[in-house]
Amino acid sequence: MSIVRQVAEIDTGKIGTSRHAKKQMSERDIVFRDLERVLRLGDHCTLEHPNPKFRPEFGSKDGEVKIVVTFKARGMREIAAATIVVTASKRIFVKTVMWSDER
């Protein structure tokens, strides 16, 4: 189980969000429960993802990995959460939330 899924399922208190992410969520009518679902059930974008901004990269500090997680619930648009995963403390910081499908 990935750190992202583990934190989203077991300890949501370790999920932090930036002001920007909160603003984006508000503008898109995405609630924290939706974000939890994205992190718990979503797909982690890989190095082969066709969109370079969705590919994972190492963070500026040791033990940080920047990844994008996407999830599409039935009847909803696909949500993407750009996150920083701090592996040592098993914490997740969501930098931004966006629609990842084209409209």
C-alpha cells in the first residue's frame, strides 16, 4: 500500500492543504471528503504520463516526492491533486487541486 493511500485511509490528520488548494476546492465545489477519496482510491501518475506536469519528481528536501493523484468518481469530472509526500513522517501536503479532464 502506498504512503498516500495509507495516510488517506488511516490518519487523515496527516493530510495538509495549502491556501491555494482550499481556494481551488471552493471554486470547484470539491469538499475535503472528495479529496480524501482522490488520495485513497486514485491513480498515481507515473513518469510515462503524457502530460509532463503530472509526472512525479523529487522534492527540494530529502524524503520528499511530488506526485499527482487522479480520480474520477461516477458522475463527476476527474479530479487531480498535486501533492508533496514526506516519506519520513508519512505526511501529505496538497499544493493544488484541479480538474484533470478536458472541458
